[in-house]
Amino acid sequence: MEDTRKTVLRTQHLGITFGGLKAVSDFNIEIKEGELVGLIGPNGAGKTTVFNLLTGVYKPTEGAIFLYDEKISGKKSHQVVQAGIARTFQNIRLFHQMTVIENVLVAFTKDVKYGLFSAIFRTPAFWKTEKELHEKAMELLKIFSLDDKADVVASNLPYGEQRKLEIARALATNMKVLLLDEPAAGMNPTETADLLKCIKVIREKFKVAILLIEHDMSLVMNVCERIQVISFGQTIAAGLPEEIANNQQVIEAYLGK
Amino acid sequence: MSTFMQFITTGLRLGSVYALIALGYTMVYGIIKLINFAHGDFIMVGGYTLFFTIPAFMKLGLPGWAAVFIAIIVCAVVGMLVELLAYRPVRKRGNNLTSLITAIAMSFILENLAQAIPAIGPDPRVPYMLFNNDIKIGSFSISVATLITIVVSAIIMIGLYQFTQKTKIGRAMRCVSEDKQAAVLMGINVNKVIIITFAIGAGLAAVAALMYIAQYPKVTTTMGATLGIYAFVSAVLGGIGSLPGAMLGGIIIGIVQSGTSTYISSSMADTFVYLILIVVLMVKPAGILGKNIGEKV
């Protein structure tokens, strides 16, 4: 069956060198609208480096990144996010001293229209926008069943909910591609199951493309449509989950020869 | 009784001015962890702007105090320029120490520039006296300048606190202060947030300048140095990085200074100010309202 979905994110021979060390080289990936692609590989393979390249934290030394037809490599991080790429972090990086709802509101910042003047003098436009934002934020929190904790300070949330809030915050940036960096790391089986449900809901509701880094193989095999495997910065395999599971090179990379 | 009231009102007035300036220190520190030594000199810039603009405003038939809006704009522009031309390029390449030295250098540059420009320095200037009448309540009299200083500062502080808590720019500021990298990845333009912070801090210094010269009508090129130190001490005492802390610290320093001058001796005022600072920092190293961030192991 021909896949007619449009390509959202595409990289061309993407690579980066840190002082002579090739951390990632010739990385090519294509993610279509609404697709969930897994990026796996042993520790230190360069998975998070790929995320840092995609979000403009690192500037690629070779290759290019395209969001739809717009070239986004070379842009500053905040511009990349504004263009439509959002991410979560391997180690949770919420704004811990702010409340749950504030964490989400922050992600709306780039889309808020009122200026400094309105903010200082509290014009009607300011109140109207702030009210709308609060409603939008609450809707989003409801999807993650965090609405009853909107005014809780983020650092007081249990671990699993902090993860969920981080995803909610990333979604609030109104992105086209969501990058999830080990969302199940450190979760117990119940929390992981909950996360799985969450990811399903996100895909149904938001129709976003997701690129997922994960170590939990059952999770990856379970949710991903396609999987790409990297080892020492090189792509060693790409394909459907069942193909990857039986790929000799992948098994060797993980377990050694 | 009237001595006591005098001591309290003087303390509050002094303290309000310190607090307004301390807010500038604390906001910039909160966001880029830099002690902006040039901040005190923004008051001097405000003072001279007022010296020139108040008479001009009055000639045009406008109220003299309205000149503060010009001073706010001038100070904000100077604040933004200092960030753009000095701090930002240095921050990109250097570390905290290089930034700190740059701030000290910037302070001297501003003072010396002011001295070198014939229209401004080097001699002190006497600005037009504003609000120089008194209000009598029974046997107690209070100058209009004092009253306005206390009330306007209180309004500004409450407003600023609301601004940081309830608006998108305020929220963005708090994010940048907590985790710059994560803020960037929320699509926040960190450099823009930093420059807005400088503009607001310097603008507040202009208001402080108006309050100050209404009480002590003398503008000098080094006026920012002393005022700046008191305000900086206020910010540290209250807990640097915390807005309510800066306000509280300012008021405490003002009251202590005024109390020592009234009841003991004005030459002892500074001794008490710094004694209290040291005692508080021994008990609470992060300042009264500062958060002690212990090393997580």
C-alpha cells in the first residue's frame, strides 16, 4: 500500500563532529504526518545528539534538516521551536518552581499576541488573551488528567505526572513534530502503561508526528510504526518493528558478537 | 511621638528608593546571575536627564514630574545598550567573572563619560525642587515628596510583582531565570527576555532618581555609586533574585539608617546597616527571602 501522507520532517546526510570525533554521521530520516517513529540504539550511540541537532541546540557540521519544505538547520533553537519542533528531555526539565498550569502557559508565549504595553497597563486585550490561554491550558491538562493539579508547584508532582506534564508542555508549543527523549525512563510498569495510553491519545487528538527515543523495547515494539537503529553515530538498520527485532546487526550492536 | 513618626517616614522614604533600585539588581541577577554594578549609574543618568527635562517641561506648561517619563525612556535605552554592547558579547565568550569585571568597567565608563561631557559634569548640579510643600495632619507634618515616594514605590512594586506572576513576559522571565536551555526549547527568545529585563530595571532606576532628587536636590556624576551600594546590600539582605526580598531589604536598610541617625548618631548609620547585613547572612546565607539551594547529592 502506497503511503500518501506528507513528509513532515526530513534530514539529509545529517552529521556532527566534536573536535575530530564523529558523534553522528550520514543520518537520514523521514517522518510522515501522524507517524510514530522510534529511534533506538545502545548507550552513547548518539540518539540524544540527534535530538539536539533537530532542535538547533547543536549546529550540524554537515547535512540539512527540513520541516516540510522549510530548511530549519542553521536556525536558532527558539526559532526551530517556533517553526514547529518540540521536545521533552531525558532527565525531566520542568520549571520546577512554577505551577503546573504556568508550565503549560509558558509554552504558549511565542503565540501570544499582546505586547509589553498591554502587559504593563492591563488592557482589555491582555485580560481576554490571558483568559483564553488559561482555558486552553486547562483543556490540555484535562487530556493528561492533570487539570485538578493545575495550581500545584511542578516539583511536588509524582514522577510519572512530571513526565506527563513535560509532554503536555511540549504539545502546548503547537508543534508539528514531537521529540520524546526516553519518556519511560525510570517509570514503573503502571506508569509506563499509563504513558502508552497517553501517547495513543496524543496521536488521535493532535495528529502529530512523533520521534521517540526509548530503551524500553516492549514499549518501542508496541507503539512504533517504524524503527531506526543507530550505533556509534551510524544508522545500522531501519524498518518495521518485526524486521528490526530479527536483524542480526541490531542484535549484535546491543549484545555484542 | 513626632520624632518617632519622623523616623518611620524618613526610613520608609529612604527604604522605598533603595527598594526601587534593588529591584533592578535583583531582576538582572535572577535572570543572568550577574551583579550589574553599572545599575547604580543608571540613577545618575536618570538624575541628569531630569535636571535638563524638568525645567523644559515646566516651560511648556507641563507638570515637572512628568519629565520622569523621558527619564525612564532614556534610562531604559542606556540599560539596553549596556547589555547589547557590553554584557551580551562578553557573556557569549567568557564566564561569570569576565561578566562581573565588565559590569564594574561599565560603571566607571558611565561615570567618567558623564564627567567628561561639559554639559553634564564634573560639577554637581542642583535640579529644580519638586513637591516641596508639606501636608499637616494634626501636629504631624509630612512632606509631599515623602508621601509620593512611599505611595508610588508601593504601587510600582505591587505592579511589578503582578507583572512577573501574571503576564507572558513575566512568566518567560521566571523560566529563563530557572532554566535557560529549557526556556529556549519552549520557543522563548532568551536574549529578548534579558534585554526587556534590563529596560525595566533601568526604568525603575529613573523613577528612583526622581524620588531621590525630590529629597536631596543635587545631581553628581558619582551619585549612583553610594545609592547603588545601599540598594545592592538591600537586594542581598532580602535574598538576591527575589522581588519581595528586594523590597523588604530596601525598607529594612532605610529604617535602620533613619533609626540610627535619629536615636544614636548619623555617623553610626552605616555601621549598623552592615552589621545587620552580616548578622542576617550568618543566620540565612541566601538572604531573608532567598531560597537556600542545597547541593543535591
